[in-house]
Amino acid sequence: MHTAWYRNFQRDIDHCLPMQCSLCDQSCRPSSPDHLCALCRLALPLNTHACEHCALPPDGEEPRHLQSQRTDYANPICAACLSKPLADRALVPLLHAGPAAHLVHRLKFSKGEIEGLTLAQTMLTHVNMLPSAEHPDLLIPVPMAYWPAVRRGFNQSMALASHIAQALKLTVAADLLTRRRGPAQHTLSRARRQQLAAGSFQWRGQRATRRLQGAHVAVIDDVLTTGATAREIIKILRFQGAARVEIWCATRTPNPQA
Ligand SMILES: [Zn+2]
Ligand SMILES: [Zn+2]
């Protein structure tokens, strides 16, 4: 059994030991929860002044979508979300570009545990700016289809949700939805993604339906691109009784036409 002084000693040792930055591999100290050195942290492309409901940045390909009368950019809303908001709130701290895209790629295709910690911590920094009363009751990671999940042995959305749930003491509900097998999302055009997203998720949380009644939930994914996947899942969760559905992702593709 570890005594208190041993735990403090271990913590102090951990704090002093050099660690590797998840982007440049340089040693950096003191220990940082996001595993980044100061320079790489500054190099991350922040998604600032993004649409409150879909996290689309204002200075991307479609600036005309922003409410032109707003000058303070507090809670900007894009034109598409004025008529049909994607989610009650979208929290996406980074643009999918440069070092942020590299972190996502490493997380997804190389089971990058440290990269997952970096992205989850960046999401947490964003979430921690909210009052704790606004935290969701449940985190729902976007599921993978069965065989791709077996083959890859890793679901990046689940990895992000686990880190966030641990830090905020929230519950992860990973067994409410299943996903039908289809082509890999990153290989598809926007039109094809939207076409295939319809009907690709199925509700299987019959026993959890009562738990979802009136609940505040956040859907967790690595990248928010066209919003087709998020829209499909949000539609199901609302139908099952969720009162408030948010989407929390690590990065946002600035040009969703791609
Ligand atoms: Zn670095
Ligand atoms: Zn929007």
C-alpha cells in the first residue's frame, strides 16, 4: 500500500521527469496534461469564433454565412444553422489542418495514445470554460462498424470519450448505437457521405431509452467534416427522447465542400 508521502514523491518525480512532445518529439518539462511543448501548443490552429451549432469557422470558404450584423462574434451562427441547426451546441477547439490534422491521423491510424491524450486535453480545455452545470449527463462516442472495429482494434472516438469522461467524471454510453458497414468516410466526397449517412446507424439501447428521456448528451467524434454523421446520430437521439444534444469533436474541416 502506498503511503501519502510516497504518492507525493511519485507525483513530484513524474512532474520533474522530461516527457516527449506528441508533435515534435522534443523533451519538454514540466509535465503537461496535453503532452505538448510550448511552441507546438502555440502552433495548433484554433477554431475561434466558430458557429455555435456546427463549429464552422467564420473565415473559411463561406464567410457570407455569418450573420453580418454581428461585430463581437459572441455565439455566431452560420446561415445554414439559422434555419436548421446541426446540434444544440458544437464544441470543436481545432481546425483540421497542419499539426492538428497530424494528431488526428496518428490517433486514428496508428492508435496514437499520446496523440489521443493531446486532443482530449485540448477538448477539455474548451469544455472547462463552460459552467459545470452545463456538462452533459452522457457522452456517446460515434460507433464504428463491427468488422472495421475488429480489424483496427481501436475506436478513436471511444478513446477521446474515455479521457474526457474520466476527467469530468461523466458516463460513457458506447452501446446505444450500431453502425452499418460502408466505405471509409475519409475516402468519400461530401455528397456521398451525406447519402450514405442516412440509415447507417441503428438504435439498440432499448433498455436505455428511459435513461435518455430528457437527458443532456454529447456525441464525441474525432473530426467534424460535413456534419452528415452527426446529423444522423442526433436525429436518432432526439427521437429516443434526448432533450439536448451537443457534438464535441477535436477538429473541424474548414471547407466542408471537400
Ligand atoms: Zn513540440
Ligand atoms: Zn452552423
